[in-house]
Amino acid sequence: MRYPRDLQGYGEFTPGAVWPDDACIAVQFVVNYEEGGENCVLHGDSASEAFLSEIVGVQAWPAQRHWNMESIYEYGARAGFWRLHRLLTERQVPVTVYGVASAMKRSPAQVDAMQKAGWEIASHGLKWIEHKGMDPDEERRQIAEAIRLHEIVTGERPRGWYTGRCSENTVDLVTEEGGFAYVSDSYADDLPYWHEHAGRHQLVIPYTLDANDMRFATVQGFNSGDQFFSYLKDTFDMLYAEGMAGAPKMMSIGLHCRLAGRPGRAAALARFIDYVKSHEKVWIARRIDIADHWARAHPFQPKKDSPSRLTADEFVARFGGVFEHSDWIARRAFAEELGPANDTATGLHAALTAVFRTASEAKRLGVLNAHPDLAGKLAQAKRLTESSTSEQTSAGLNALTDTERARFTDLNSRYVKTFGFPFIIAVRGLAKNDILAAFERRIGNDRQTEFDTACRQVERIALLRLTHMLPG
């Protein structure tokens, strides 16, 4: 069973972002334009809006207009937008707008100002409504209508997409649509990444809900401009330091006209922009610029050979020998839960080892007995598996003197007679004398101690084999 969520991502070591002009951080400001596209009975909706406003904890009013809520959204269009517009243009900050198509249609002056400022206008959907539980065909229809209306209003097709109040299907539906340079309905990373669905690939530029003025409209969020500024500064400082240390990242800042457009919050935003601009090696960019750069610098690479993407037969054929002559372990691991986190040597080892560790003692004993003696008869007859041959050769066990071979033969015989399974040790990286010393030491163990030791060595052998087959 394939687990669809990707909890691995880039892992411990992120790829070099290589931002333009050797910048150590890419900073991106988003202005969400939603005013006039929110839930409202005037728009044919069943109830008033109840999301992201000064009225924390508000409930939707079925079949009624909510005058206070409407006027808060109106503030964003009438005053907040223009304050943000002045602040950002005066400081020459590149901006991406997440524009709700129906909202922009009701705000021609604001759209004109966005375009004159050179701001990117990405699609924020048809209406600013909840998509949870929406039928996929209906959401697909709304995506198409949002594109159509966006092009009518702006004169251009949007190249970026962010629904925001999305469904579990949104990113896949946008990927299927195929016409977007990026989608931002993700908060999963500090860098862009590629998403695959139904034979297509789509660049994802993650967005943010923490470095976002929406925290002014949530319980235990920001209470003052100072808190907003402090959080943005700390975020920037951490990412900037990581970039200076050789691991550049991206920082997104989310703004709403009715929230950050209020005077006390706009002042904090202005201080933050000035702080960012006081640093060198900072690339302030629109999201479309980041998308185009990433597509060139880090083009999509298919992952069709990743373990979690193989068929059962392909998986067993490739990894069935990781545990010596015990392909049942690979079969059981495949039948359980495999996902992107298992596409590395460490990740797949964890999945295979879990099967081994939870097997009965009799099954684990069978795995131990599937291993050959070291420098034994099978090795002399050249009947070892390819992996075992390589491992024993790396330790020089294929080039023993007569005295050494006799010593190994004696120890093998005594060990099997004592414990009922062959001596097992991960020989890669060890010399003959290291192996013989371990042999002499471990032969004095009690059976349970040695059984446990042998099982750990089997697991280590499996890991060493996987590291030659997969990335870490």
C-alpha cells in the first residue's frame, strides 16, 4: 500500500537554491485580494462570511447580510489596499497578488494599480469560499471559470494558483489543468518542490500561514504590530543565517488588505521591509520569478524508480535479497505502508527492518540460517550471492592463507554447534583480523545474547546493501 503523503521532502540536506546574484535568501511578499469575493448573500451564497476579520469567533449568518463583516472587507478594498500599494511601491518591493477573480472584477481601479506597479497577479480562485468537501468536478469547473474571468479582468491568463481554502483535490486538479507555472496550496517546505499526479508534474511554491497577517485574526495570534514585526524579523534572521551557511531558503510573507492594511499593522510591515533591505544578498522577488528560476535551476526529475513507486514484483526483484535469501521480508514490507519517506536507504531499511523485528523467533532464525559461513564451503565453491561475494571479498576473505582458512573452518564449526546458526557480522570495512577477533569474543556469549547480536548484524548488513542501491 502506497502512503501518499511525503514526509521526507529534501531530507537533512536541502538542495542549493542558487538564487540570482548569489543571494542567500529569496523573500516574497503576497497581497491577498479577496474583498468582494467573500461569502455574501449578495453574491448568491447561503450565508455571510466568517473568516479572517477583526471579529474573531464570528459565526456565519444564514440567509442574511452581516453588515459589520461586509464593512470590514470593504475597508480592505477602499483603504487597506491603497495603503499597502503606497507602502510597497514607494519601497520598490516586487509583489505577487493572490487575486480572487470575482473580487477583482468588482475592483477595476485596484487591478489597474496592480498592473501599473508591475505586480504579478496569480489566481486566488473564483470566489473566496471554502472548498472542503467540494465535488471534484465542481471544483474543476470553478478553476476553469476562475481562469476565464481572471483573463477577462486582467487581460492575461494567470500563471500562478492559490486557492487557500482548498480541498484535498486542489493541487491534483491544478496539476491536471496543466497551465500553471506553480501552485501554492502547500505549507510543506522552505523551498519549491515538484508534485506528480496522473503522469503530470507541477511545481509547488509553498506559502505560509505563520509569517502571515492572518495571525491578527486568530485566537492566540498577533496582538500588536511589534509582535508581527518581531516574528517576521526572527523568521528572516534564521533563514538568512542558514543561507549564509550555504543552505539558501525562501521566505513568504502573507498580507491581506483588510488586516495589514490597517495603519498600526502597516507601520510594522514598513519597518520589516526596511530591515530586509538593509541586508546584502537578499533577492526580493515575485513568486512567478521564483518559479521560473527554479524550473531552470532545478528542473523536474522523474522518480519512477523510487521504491514506493514500484510494483510488487519489481520491488521484490530489486530488494528481495537485501535480507539474505529472505524475499518474504520485502513482500511483507510492500504489502504494508510504503511512501516517499521509504525511498531512501534509511527509509527503506526502516520498513524492511520493521518486518524482520516483528517476525517470530523461528522466522528470524530462518533468516540467520540463510546466511553463509564466512570463508566457508559455499564461498570456496563460488556459490554465494553477489552481495555476499562482494562483502566477503572486501574483507579479504577470498584470499586466506591455509592457516587462516583452517581457523575460520574451526570457528564456524564450533559456533554453529553452539548456537544453531552461522556466525554473522557485517564485514564491510573490517579486516580479517577484526573479524577473527569478533568471532573469538562472541563465541563465548550465551545463546540469547548471540541471537540478538546476530539479528543486529543482519540488519546492519541490510543497511549497507541498501546504501549501495539508494541515496541516504
